[in-house]
Amino acid sequence: MFLCIWKAFEALLLSVNLIMDTNSRNWRWARKAQLLIASALLLLQDSLVNSAEASSVHIVYMGDKIYQNPQTTKMYHHKMLSSLLGSKEAAKNSILYSYKHGFSGFAARLTKYQAEAIAKFPGVVSVIPNGIHKLHTTRSWDFMGVHHSTSKIAFSDSNLGEGTIIGVIDTGIWPESPSFNDEAMGQIPSRWKGICQGGKHFNSTNCNKKIIGARWFMKGISDQTKKLLQGNNSDEYLSARDAIGHGTHTASTAAGYFVGNANYRGLASGLARGGAPLAHLAIYKACWDFPIGDCTDADILKAFDKAIHDGVDVLTVSLGFAIPLFSYVDQRDSLAIGSFHATSKGITVVCSAGNSGPVSQTVTNTAPWIITVGATTIDRAFPAAITLGNNRTVWGQSIDMGKHNLGSVGLTYSERIAVDPSDNLAKDCQSGSLNATMAAGKIVLCFSVSDQQDIVSASLTVKEAGGVGLVYAQYHEDGLNQCGSFPCIKVDYEVGTQTLTYIRRSRFPTASLSFPKTVIGKWTSPRVASFSSRGPSSMSPTVLKPDIAAPGVDILAAFPPKGTTRSSGFAFLSGTSMSCPHVAGIAALIKSKHPTWSPAAIRSALVTTASQTGTDGSLISEEGSTHKAADPFDIGGGHVDPNKAMDPGLIYDITTEDYVQFLCSMGHSSASISKVTKTTTSCKKGKHQTLNLNLPSILVPNLKRVATVMRTVTNVGNITAVYKALLKVPYGIKVRVEPQTLSFNSDARILNFSVSFLSTQKFHGDYKFGSLTWTDGKYFVRTPIAVRTIQFE
């Protein structure tokens, strides 16, 4: 007991030193006394707890910074932890990160009891376990109308993003890729504070005027994983070098330099470049090729903290959380918290929407200060012919250029050559299900019937059984997978059934497979990708998510040249991970042209100028259970139009205080919000506050009878202009805009308007869609509208 009391006394002395050293004038004496007593009592109790209790990484989040000096903040964190653990040495061994630039907090190894104890300390917003999260997994720029033909021809409206800095929170980078050549790059901006952190196969010489900084964060990953890394069980690098390829791909999509004759094994050959070829890149490796997961909260938050400190203009973050979502003041959503602090410092944060489509309400990264991006197709395809023995040719798609020259060989259906005909494992060619004697030398037709199987796994099964090719029939799913040198062709169920019918009718069925070829401009596009997560947001239904859509299917970009299948240094990847950096690159172009614009202004420019029509002139469709016209929950404002976004005419701007009031309207208390922002928050009372955040979209999720929404627009076009309102009214809803004309001049740059909704429905309904477009004849500033009537609650 004496030892316990002595430890408590030591804690009192440490706490007194803490207060004296930090010399804060803003802390009240009551709060100081509370810290002293809490430290002593908690330590006294802690001595009675089993010291063998297992520790794990926890994040102690303390909201916005108290001290401007990062070292003072760090010292405060260490001494707080020392007061909990009993010594400076214990604190040093426990702490992993001190978050001291964009916000305040730290990551440390704590037992469950210690985590509960420190949560009671003054200034601590919350203490949460360190979670693990997954990545969201060329021609696209020409398709969108950004024609950077060579490095010698500047894009007149944007100067190719020159002078901007794009931060990439991902899996690192492969610096030797020609996409990161710094030829003709401008000087590194003087505001840049970042470093080029060394590590395994990465040092300061790997940075240049293109890659101006690189950092890596892995303390959030367990010690066990680190041991795996250092052994022979992983190809990872303890550095910013990219072992997976995801980060290299996204970085080059956003800001890759010009590379001629880029291709994947001869397919999609052409000039590769990013959206902002002269923008600088800052790399933050927070995601790893580990058996237990990809990215942890502790590492993600540290990446945000350093990016804010270093001076990036735009952040591209192609990762996210699974449903159900956490609230935006719940520190378990590290992306919402990190991006809030980044946005409040003027950094535009772009995130992927997720790959859980076409199911509704699956969109992630739904915080209103984030630009959330869905994925679409482009007008390029890779058709491959299957010529049947009856001289009929059917078509599929493939990106496997293997060395096969099969001619006409035997063709069979997988169920006919099953090891065990009594089960269904052979139908979609699951591992070990095929009879090797009967499969040898044949092309095998398989049908996808389970979520556990895909074309790559099926190709391995067929190859192991001695087959020489695969035709894989499946429900439509955008994106092509690489089967290596083994020839495999993906077909839909219609073609699969036609092929199976031929097999059943033929005594000796045969087929030959052609090499795929690149075809451009023959498919209607864009279409919303089948995998792209859909709205509405399950967390904040008044906020339209996704905000925008961009190319994300079969995107060719830089990739680590490891192994025979990747030797070209380029690869195809699909996912909202690929659409996200497209928009980040465009955001950098806008920032280069309009350096004073806020992240909200940049988002507004993207959303209000987006397109709703495809290459054939019809409305953009979505790939789901039906091929319906895409609505705002599929595509947000529409398909991004980079050229129009540079000059939007009007913008909807939002301040940090506006976001704070939005959080108030969601039911969060002033106290809980103040803990996050570390500012005095006074929640204003007002009807429909959740509807009135100044977004470039209008969502009314629960219209009983009447609702009115307020918006404010800022003129960034001609100084003198008169805009008139054009309405596309949702079915069953009466809509009125006041005023119907906005007259701008040098004294009236910012004007308000209201939109009133009146339901004429007598039934509880689903969402109906429309739009409000302000136009002066030159500009067309379109705001998507979604309204749902309710008749019961």
C-alpha cells in the first residue's frame, strides 16, 4: 500500500511539473486540480490491476490544438502519459505517435484499464482502439476532354497544375516509374515543409521535383506484423516504397508526368499522364501489404497530421470504412476527423465512395467536408472472340495477352468433368473440383454461382487440372482481372448459355480463343460502374453522396514492374480507388487557377458543372440490377467535366463554422463539438438546420408537407450578370424558387435564395429527383435535387 501511495505522490509531482512546463494561461485552476487528483487516484487504482494485462494500440484524441508550438503539444502528451503510467520511461515505451500539427492527441499501447483511465483526464475527447481499414480498390483523361497532348503544350486554363502539391495517403510509391520523372517540373514551393524519409530501398535520392516528399507510418500495426515483415513472409518494404502498386497507380493517375507508348502487354497503348502533370506529389504510406489488414486509424491520423504540417493543397485518399458508419464526431471515423482538420486548414480532401455497389445506402466517406467520388466506365474495351466449332463467333472481354496459339481445341463444360458430380463445386470451377484427365488440353466453360469464386481463381483451377483456356460466364461486373499468361475470357450469362448450348448439341465440341484487342469509342459511356457504392448516405441523409463520379474501370496507370506480368511498369486497376485520384488531379488544376478558393468552392465547381449525358447523347445509365438512368445517388452531381469546372460561374461556399452548425443540427451537443474543434461552439436554433448547409445539392429526405431550403451563391464569373432559375421538378412535388432571378454586380457578389417544396402525395414514397439550374446564357450552374415524402414516423 505504501508503494501505491508513493506512486500517486509521484504522479502529483509530475502533474504539477506538467502544468508549470506547459505554462498555459487558458486552463482554469479547477481543471488543474482535477488533473492532479485524477492522476493520483487513477494511479492508485492502477497498482491494484494485474500488471500482466495485455496492451494494444489506442488513440487518445484531444481535438484541435491547444498550443501552437508542436513541441509543447508533444511534451504535454508525454507528461500526461507519464502521469498515467508512473514514469517517463514507461510513457516513452508506450507512445507511438504524437499528433501535434493539424490536431492534438497521441497513439499509445495501453491496457483496457489504462485506456478507460486516461479517458477521464481533462482535455481528452475520447480513447478508441486502433481499427484496421481496407483500400478501395491514359485514356480516361482524353475521354473527359483534358487533352494534355505533350509536355511541351500547356493546358492554357490550368497550367497543368503547376505549383500545387497533391498528398497521397496510400501504399507508397515506386519512384523509378517514368510517370514520376521531374523533367520540366517547376521549383519546389517555398512553403513546403516535408521531408524525404529513408528506409528499405528508399532514400533521399528517390525524391525529386515531382516526388517532393515521402513519409511512412506503421506504428499502428502490431509488433507481430512487423516481425512478419522483417522475415520472409512478405514482400513489403519498411519505407515509402510501394510493394502493392495501389499507391503508385493512384499517384500517377492524379499527377503522373507524360509517358509515351505506355501500355499493358500491348493493350491500351498511348500517352499516359495524370490529371495535373506538373503538380508535385507528397507521399504518405499508411497502408501495408499485411495478412491482418491494410491501414490502421493511428497511421491514417498521423498521415493527415503530417500532411497538414507539410503544406499540401489536395489530399487523395482511396480507402474507407465499412457499413455501419460512425458519426462525424466519433473518433473511430479517423477519415472524417483527419479530413475535418485538413479542410479547416484549406486542404481539399478527396475520398473514394467504396466498392459495395450497386446496393443502395452503401456509400462511405460521407462527411460533408469530403469530396466523395463514385466510379464510371470510359469508352474503351478489350473484346476477345470465341470461335466455336460450328463457325459461330461469340464475344467476351479479356486483358490477358498470353502466348497461347491454341488453334481449335476441345471445349467442355466444367460440370461434365467434375471430380464429384453430386456437388456444385465444379460449376464455377472451385479449387480441386475438376477431373484432371478429362480437363487436360481443353478450354473449360465455368459459370459463376457464388461470391467466393472469381475468374482468377477459376483460371488457377483449370490450369492445375491441365486445361489450356477458360471461358468464365458471370453476372455483369465492371472491371477486368488479370489471369497472367493463362488465356481467360469473361462473358455474360447470355454468351455463356449460348456456348453451353453448343457444347450440349455437339458430339465433339471445339473452340478457339482470340487475343483481345483495344477498341475505343464503340461503347456508350460513361456508365456508373456496377461496383460503385450508392447513396443515400446512411449517416447524413441531407448530404448528397457521392458528390461526383469519374473514371474508375480498367484504368491504366503506373505500377511497380515486379514479376513477368508487370514488366511494362503499367497495369489496369478498377475501383473507386481509381476514380478518386482523377478528381484529386482536377482539384489541383482548379487550385492552380484559383489559389484562394476554399475546398467547398472547388467541390461546388466540380458538382455544378458535371455532365448527365453519355457519348450517345442519352442520359448516363448505371450498371445494377437494371440499366436505368443514373440518379444523384449513383452519380452525385454527374460525371466530372474538368474543363467546365475551371470556370463554373457561381459557387456554393462553406466555412468551418458552417460545418460546425451542421454538426449541431445532427443532434450533437455544443460540448461534444467543441471537444473536436477546440473552439467555443454555440449551436444556433433554427428550423431545418440540417437542410441548410450550403452544399451544391439539395436533399429533403423527410418531406411531410412543406419544407424550405436556403442557399447562398457567390459570383465568380462575369462581374455583372443576371441568372435565371430553371427547374426540373421531382414528380409529385411542387417547387418554388425565391427570387427567380439573381442580379450580380460589383457591389452584389454574394446573393441568397430559397427553394420551397410542397408535397402533393398522399402516400409514403421513395426518392424523386430533379434539379435547379441557374443560367445567364453562358454558364449553367446545376444543383441536383432529391426529395422523399413521408406519411408516418
